[in-house]
Amino acid sequence: MKKIVLAMVILTQMTGCNKPVNQKSEEIKTTEQMRKVSFKSEGLNLAGDLYLPQNYKAGEQYPAIVVSGSWTTVKEQMAGTYAKRLADAGFITLAFDFRNFGESEGEPRFYESPVMKKADIKNAVTFLESLPEVDHDKIGVFGVCAGAMYTLMAASEDSRVKSVVTAASWLHDAEAVKLFYGGEEGVNAKVGAAQAAKKAYAEHGTVEYIPTISTEDPAAAMYGPYDYYLNPERGAVKEWSADKFAVMSWEDWLTTDPMPTAANISVPILMIHSDGAVLPQYTKNYFERIGITDKKLHWMETELESPYHQFSYYDQEAEVSESITEAAQWFAEKM
């Protein structure tokens, strides 16, 4: 446990088929069957990529899944990676840009709000319900990292969601955020900065930004040599901004506590995690607090200490394939 806490402190700013699916991970290939779509969320137009199964036939209905990626990310990153692979497994899937990000509307830009993202996921479910090719009684949700947190928050309130899967879930509370953001003093400083930034925006329309990630600026939202976000062959895609994180986001992010929502999860849920992913005990705690018996905790093996295995879930073949295989089987059986 001591090694895990030390690793967390080092990582100071790290912060988506009607028949059972039995494919091995290496047999799942990506598909180019994708439609550009848009839908409304609280009056805003959100942009999405709708992926269709390889065996898609017009006039038939398919189970569908809303896929969400980590904080600050866009649909071309881990949400799109998982959406493509789940579509190959027989589902209609939707990866989309949350409001304020990517091709979606919303101001201020690059403002990270868990409450708003929860609402966007619910409205993504509404959009899937509107599609004739979707079986309205078989809509699930899948989230990676912070997207898992937003997904759980939405699923705990939305009875239309029939099953939930999370991978490498980022789940925190008031004590956990202190481990990553400079203790109580650091958290309070960020919350204060966010409140001042919100005041400036309300009064003058100005938005204060810091880098999303930096290896040189310790004030960045993510400070460190994190290859996924810095590597153009991985997460540093052109659609994503590495240099803009709205300072006002800190209050929303640091004061969100998803842990109590576990008591309200009432549909089958699978949580995929490892000792090397972020805050492993928090995922275990959340799982234990889920009151239903139709739940499963899939714990993956890794030699990496927490939280360095987290990034592997974003795009590395071994972690993605195992997660997809588990998730596809779960959704096929439980929806």
C-alpha cells in the first residue's frame, strides 16, 4: 500500500448482438462502419461517431452502448477506440464529444464539469432511443477512467440504462484528491483559483486557461511525462487540446464525489481494474457498496505499480482486448 501511495504522490496531476460474444481478443478487428451524428443536450448540439456492427443490416435492431473516455478527452481518443471494438463485437456504439470539447457546442471551451458530463451521457441515451436500428430495451453504458465516473453517476439516476461496464475507473472523494493535488492546501488553492476564474467569466466573459498537460509547467492540469497524451501515435491527436484546461474546472472536478452513487446502481454492472491502475481500493470500495448481486469485479494482472497501468487501458492491445472481451460478453448476457 505504501508503494501505491508513493506512486500516487509522484503522479501529482494525472488525471469511455443478441447472442453471447465469445471472440478471443485478437479476433476482434476494427471496423470503418461509422456515421457522423449530432444530438441535443440541454439545448446544445453534441457531435458523435455512431459505429455499426460489421454484420449490420438495415431494418434490424441491435443493442447499443454509449462509450465515454477520460476527462478533457475527445471522441477520437479512448472513447472511439472502445466504441469501434465494441461495434465489432455486435453492438451499435456511440462515442461523442462532451459539451465544451471537440466538435460539440458549449461555452466556455475546455470547461470540465462532471455534472454536465453526466447530463450529456443521459442525453446520449435519449439519442440512441430515437434511432430505429436500436433496441430501446437494450441500451448500456461503458466508461474509461474519469468517463467511468461520469458513466456511473448517470447510470445511478437513469432507469433506461440496462447494464454498465467500467474500465480503469477513476473514482475519488475529498481525501483521494489530496493525494494527487498537493494535499489539503493544494486542493484549496485550486478550488479558490476556480472560483476566481468563474467570477471573472461571469463579470467579464474572460476564461483563464492552463495547459492540459506539460512536462515543464507544474501548474498544468496533468504535469508529467505521460506518453499517451504526449505521443501523436497514441493520444496526442489533432482534435484534442494539450494547451487549454479551463481553470474554473478545478472546483467542479475536485468537489465531485461519485462514491455515494454506488447505492443507487440497480442494473448488472461489471468493473474492470487492476492493482496497477489508479486508486484500486476506491474501485473495490465502490464495487462493495453496490447493493445488487448481479455484479462482477474483473481484476487484471500487471507488474506495474499504481497508477502507471492506467494509461495502458487507453489504447494498449492487451488491456483493450481483454476489457473488450469481458465487456462484450457482459453486455450480450445482461442486456
